[in-house]
Amino acid sequence: MPGFELFSDLERKEVNDVLDNGVLMRYGFDGMRKGHWKAKELEAELRSTFQSDYVQLVSSGTAAVSIALASAGVGAGDEVIMPTFTFVASFEAIMMLGAIPVLVDIDDTLTLDPKAVEEAITAKTKAVMVVQMCGSMANMDALRTVCDKHNLIFVEDACQAIGGSFKGKPLGSIADLGCFSFDFVKTITCGEGGAVVTNNKDYYTNADHYSDHGHDHVGNDRGAETHPFLGYNFRISELNAAVGLAQVRRLPEFISIQKRNYTIIREALSHIPEVTFRTVPDGGEESYAFLNFFLPDLESARKVSKAFKDNGIDACFHYYDNNWHYIRKWDHLTNLKSLYPISKEVKEGLQYLQTKSFEQSDHYIGRNISCLIKLSWTEEEVKTRANKMAQIIETIN
């Protein structure tokens, strides 16, 4: 995914603007800025990119999830449904608010199974958070129907899927609130950064205030601003925003390269009978950041994963044995290993993990290989890589 593979003079120019005026903070110091407001400019670019009314830049994708949930009123004791396949940040962001992550199975999209979501809803359920993992999406129509039926907040974590779309709408702009990450290994990077996206003015206003110590941002005197409610510090810096500003303008370039490389590899693997590909819902287009495919069983996937590594095929992940992205290895969550006491509500709410199993998720993740699509590959390098991958899979199967 990394946009950092293709840094150019465009990024350097934006960063130098900030260094030239010396103002690294996104708020205040108006007279020193020489007209440069990188965070504001990036928010404007992202509103256009995401076809959304409001964008609030923040310090990370994890912060974006917590802020999105807080902005919609999710807090202590509320349950938030999330998938078994994601990044650990998903449950971290929920728990930071004192809310309870309720993990449910994925389906062959590698994202939330709408049926599993429906079955997990209780009187305490406040929100459903879909995570658009590895560049693609869930069945968004079905999830929206579930959320509307039960009057639930619908949150879309599209941190790994910028540039993808569903029925013509950018991923991240479809639910009530969308979340993005712009860390060092995302398709576009700020180094560190994130964004909350919404068409709901109240959610946006809440996110704007909450991410900056509750400041209301009214007027031009920061010291005179009021604090309508408690907030915290999740601000992005001007330096980070400057890098992202150049990168988002290059997003079509990055997506085009990803699509070319993805297509070459997929074509090479599509002739192998044992290989099937993740399901992309009708009307969906991936961001082409990853190529995800299934093998017949767990043993085959493990063998192929090892053979890829042994033969120099890097950046292909078998998440079943991964510590970061799948419930199976999240012992620190299951055992509630924390530096501070966990609230009674969360402790009780997470007791289900002591006995809960996720056979359906195991079925998909156990057989899945997820291959990162790099921007820095030449077309010839991709073709060589694709043929090598196909040969390895055919040899093992």
C-alpha cells in the first residue's frame, strides 16, 4: 500500500512551505503562516476525494475510530460489533471509550458477515463497525439494512481501502461515519495521521471539538475559545498534513499502478484450479492494494506461505498465524492484559471471549493468502513475480 515508495518533489515542496514559515501546529499563529494552512487544504482535498460534506483530520487511524464513535455518543457499557479480522486498533479504539467490542464472524468478502451481525445484536448494541480490510469491502447494502432496522450507528473503517468504491461511492463515505489512516504503510501517507469523514454536521462538529481538547474553534483568538465539552488531543501537525496533501493529489496515480500490478498477478493465478478469489460485492471495486485468494485448506495455505518466503516472494501474509490482524492470536485482549484496571462493564462484556469460537472466520482466514501490491515494482518485475507465485502454488497443490 505505501505511498512512501514514490515520494517526489511534490511532497518536498509542501513540507518546505511549513518549514519556511515555521508553524508546525494546525491551529493559531495566523500572522506567521504566509498563507499556508496544510491541514485545512488537505481536509478540502479529502472532502472532494470522498465526495463527503465534512472531514476532520486527526493524529492516526486509531484516533479516527475512537473520535468517530465518541462523536456519535458511543461510550461506557455500549457494545460495538466489529469483525474478527481487522487490526488490533479496532478493539483498542472501542475500549478507550469504555465501550465493549463484540467480535463476530467474517464471510468470503473477508469482512463482516451481515448474518453474524444480526445475530450478535443485543439491547446494549450501539454501533456496527465494518472494516474494509485489504482493499475491498463488505456487503454494504445488507449491513446498512441491519443498522437501519435496529437503529444502530454505522461506522466504516476504510483505513486499508482508500481508492476503493461501492456503487460509485468511495469507501469510507458510505456509512454514517468513515475512518481513514494515513500512517507510513497506507496507500497515501502523512507519516502519521487519520481522518473522520461524515455528512452529518453534528458528528463533524463533535469530532472537530473533541480532537482538540474540546476547543470550539470560534473566532481567531485561540485563547478566547470556549469548551462546550471535554476533549482530548488528537491533532495532526502541519508537517504531517503537508506530506498527505501532496500524496492525496497523487492518489489516482497510485491506484492506477496498483490496479496494473494487481491485474497481472491475478491473471497468472486465475488459471490454477485450486485458487479462488475473495468475493467482491456487486457494484464494488477494490482499491487493488492487496490481492487476496483462497487455497483448498489450512495446510495448503501454510505450505504456500512458507514457500513464498523461502523463494523471495515478500509481503504475502497468512493471517491465521499473524499476531496483529486475527482474533486467534489476540491473547492480550482475551486475557485483558492492561496497564490499568479495566472497568467492570468491559470485563463482564468480554467474558464471552473465554469460550467463544469462530469456525466460520477460521474457515476463510485459514485458507487465505493476502499479497500486498507495491507501487515501486516495474511491470517486468510484477510479471516475473506472478509467474513465480503461480509455479510455487502449482508445485504444492
